[in-house]
Amino acid sequence: MIPSSTQSTDNPREGSWFWPITGYGTRLVCDCSGRLRHSKSLDLDKVSEVVLFRPDKEVPFGFLFTASEFAPAFERTPCWFGGRIIALRLVATADPSRMGLGNPNRGNLLCASLGFNADGLGDIVIDCLDLQKGGTFHMEPVPAWAIPSGAAKSQASVILDLLPAAQAGIMLGRRLAIGQTAVDWQALAAVMATMSEFAFSRLAQQASEDTKLASAFARSCAGDVWLKHGLTALSAWTRAREAWPTRHQIGTELDDIATAGLHSAYLSIGHKFNAAARRSVVPRFKAAVLATARDEGVYLIEWIAYYRSIKADKIIIYSNNNTDGSDELLRLFADAEIITWISSTMAVGTPAQSKAYGHALGISPILLDFEWVLIVDLDEFFCFDCSLFSSLKDYINWQEFKNVDAIPLHWLIFGSNGEYTRREQGVLDRFPICLPYIDMHVKTMCRPRLFMQSHPHVPVCDERTAPIVRSSNSDLLAHQFGGGVESTYQTPLAERAWINHYFYKSAEELILKWSRNRGNGVSSTSSELQLPLNIAENYIRQHTAPDNLLDTRIQACAPRLADEVANLLAIPGVAGAYEAVKQGYTAKVTSARAALLNPPAPHLGGSAADLMARLFRATSQAGPPAGSSVEEGT
């Protein structure tokens, strides 16, 4: 396929080097922004040359190298990784003197686009599906004097050494595990990109169970967070699951995982490798509940007690920047092994919730011990038809009579019940009135080993994974858990299972909620009211709406909730910490209410703040609406 040349190295032990020439007679180059291009000429002031290394004529792989500091910056799509060395599959064509250059594991091909800019540079398209003139390349042997030396030559030697072992998968693991020094990561990553999915998965499983091998990968690429923090933790955890601590601290060094994977694309070969290692874990328990919380201490006890009452095996709570004293409450519960608590420190501007989900589904091994995870907030409670099911796990067992990987659960949104201030009763008792419809928004229960990240409403899997999705009634649904931000499913249901969403609560609780950073909003230091106008208008509307409905079905889901609350309060130190949290709440809500009613400048007429201030100033306060009963199964 490749013409021989006395000018180019053609030694099986050293490999061969070539200049790829497109069907238009142009050379592959890298422009000064790091983007792969093709050029009519080689002006080294504007571009750096690209050479292709082929280890052996019998091996259908080649490796693109750049000869300068610039790297082929392939777009971060699910099928390509950028870097100084790009692995390619060499594709035979009808013309034995030409070949296609494709992704190692897919049909995607490189293709030179016709048309050049003012610098004589043309684009390279990376996702062509068939060979055409611009997608076939002639390999011009590199003269001996031009063959790369230094780092490139050393990296080529690593490729020659590791490539045969990589094709067997587990053999590469054995080679790396016995090494004492770091292997060049660019070369190792390029070799790993040529592995079949089966061999890649076997190697990942091996690394998940072998701390030496996991350390070898982390040592070779210390800058990859999924290897340094994810794979090493996973391999250590697989040997000591029972002894894994119930309190963890994660810092700003992991802030980047907040956005990684949200579009179904792995950001590095290490990201993909760690995900494959996680998929190999066999869970021991049925169901965990995952939540994020900030300054929600007054709701913690009831929420934790509820999920313990419906038999969740594990409760995992991420929190950040708490100022209401709830850190002490979370610490006490974690030390008593009631929950696992991960406290996150992050830079201003980091989406707190996405960072938590990225850590839980991509770095921390804890969720891998559970077949299922329910991802909810502290104002969301999983409910089920108590005439059919006795617990969360009982409901899951019913769903598992059919193949299923993810279950979207629709919201019933509960209103303010006409209340202005928080009372000592729990949320479930204070707000039995829901809006007269089932909301299309969902929260999702899923198998954590199959997903890499999560949006607030739906988790995200890579583009090769096609999870089986069923409704809360077990009807088959379309999979929409890719890189989009879908948050709704049509045909809302609240029959077999659903989520009670206590979104509004009392007026003062709403004001306090929107005076702090919420959910997936970026971390900031502002305490100003951030209430959107549409939510303020909806709040006013539902506050005394006559058509709201009484729905108390949740009471039957956790009949021993009061006993569980008492058990939590009996844990040494918890009662005192809870009193301190309530005092903190009182101080904060007093301040927030005063800022609303006595602003330094008048509220803009018709603004959210103006609407809520007028609500508080109302001389007559409506009592809770009578409502009407919601029949079971509606």
C-alpha cells in the first residue's frame, strides 16, 4: 500500500515516516492555532509540518506527529481526541498508492476540503463517512535527514514497544504494572486509542482492580483528573469498600469536571478509560439517593428520615459554602454512618451541582456499589403507589421485571398552602396542596455505572451507550440521555411512582431560597434576591388559587417517618446542631425579609422583588385553601 523508498526508514524495528499528501497534492500541516489543515506550501512561519509514523506494514495503524509546539486540535467530539500524537486507522483504497486516514475505532475519516484562505490553508474535515478525492492520501517517504528526532523519536519507540501488547489488552496492563517509571503519556494514549472496545474494557477492568496499574496510569499522566483522582480511588476502593470513609472533601482542583462530559463527549483517553473501568464494577446493593444541598439545614432531618423510611440503602449529600451551620449537622450524620457527605470547595463561577454530579458519576467510586441511584434535590421526595409497593427497592424490583437502565419520574408541584412564614412542622405536613396538574419535568433514577455526568433533570451517557428507558409505569420510552439538556418527558404520569416537589413553600422560604446560590447556578458571593419574575408571578398565582388539590398520598409511603426523625434527633449532638441551624435560619430570613421590605432603593415596579414585597405587606392574609382530594392513581 505504501511505496517503499530508500530515503525513508523502512526498518520493522524502527518503523517508517511519511508526509501525508492529499488528493489535491497538498500537505497536512498544523496552523499556529493548533488546528489540522492542508497547505499548498510549507511556510514554517505560519504552519508546522505534520508527519505520519507507521510502526509496521502489517499493522493497520499510523500516528500523526507534529514537529513543533502546536498540536492537531481536533474538536472535542465523541470520536476524536486531540493531542500531539493522533492515532489513525489506515484504510485501503482501490488505488494501492493511496489510503484513507480514519478514526481507529469508527468509520469516520479525515478529508481535505477544497478551498483555501489567504494564507493558502484549507480545512480538514474529521467526520467524513466515505472516501473521496480529498479523503485519500499518498504517503511520501520522509528523507532520512528530515526524520523527527528527540522527543518524537522517543515517543515513536514507545509506540513500537507498546503497540503489540495493546492489541491483546491485558498484556499492556502487565507491561505497565511492572514498570517503575512513567511512560510517555502522549505515546501511551495514542496506543490505547488503537485498542478494540473489548481489549480497552479488559484493560480498564484490570486497572480498576490493580492499584499498581492504576498508579502507573496516573503517574504517566499526572494532569488527567480522571486517572489521578478517579482511577486511583477506584482501584483502592475495590479492595476496601467497607472501610471507605463517610466524609470527603473535594477542592478547586476538580472544578473542571463541572462541565466535562455534559455533551456526551469524553475529554481525554483517560476520561474514557476511567469510565470503562467504572462500568466493570459489580454493585452489591440496590439503591442510593444522591442530592446536593446548600444552606438547607432546616430541611435535612425530615428529608434524610424520609429516604431512610422508604429503605434507600445509601444517602449521599454534596454541599458547598454552607453558612447556616448545616456543616455540623452533616458531619454528625456522616460520622454516625447515616449519610456519606462530600463537602466541595470551588472557585467563584463554578456550577456547584454539575461539579457534584461530575464527581459522583465520574470520580468517586461510592455510587458504583449500587445498582441504582435516584438523583434529587432536598425539596424532592420519591413517592409510590403504596397499594402496589412497600418501598423504593420494591418499586425498583418491579421495574426490573423488564430490562431497564433509567426511569424518568414526573413532578407533582406542591404550593405554598397560603403560608407566609415557616412553621416548625415538617414540609410534608405543612404543604399538602399541589398544583392541579402533573408537571412534565422529571427527575431520574438510573444505573450509575452507565452514565458519565448529569444535568439537573436527566443523566448523560456517552454517545455509544443506549440505555433502556422506561416510564414510571414501565412503558418503553425514547432514549434522550445524550448531550442535550432535556428536562421533560411527554405524557406526564403520577400513578405508580412520581416526585413530590415542594418548590414554593412559604413566602419567606421562597425569598430566602432565591437569596442564595441555587442548584446549578454558578457559585457566587451575592446574597441579593435572584428570583425570576415568572416564578414570582406563578407564586402569587398559586398562593391562593382555588383549584389547587389536596394530595396526602406521601404519608402512606413513610408511615414511620416520625419515628425515624426521632431516631435522628437522638444521635448525640444532632439536637443541638439542629437548634443552631434553626437560629441561623431565623437570622437569615429576618435579614432577607428586611432587605426586601426596606431596600436601599425602591423596587422597580412589577419586578419580582416588588411583587413579593407587596405580598408581604398585604393587610389580609389568606388561610390555606380547602382543596379537594386527589384520588389514588390519578
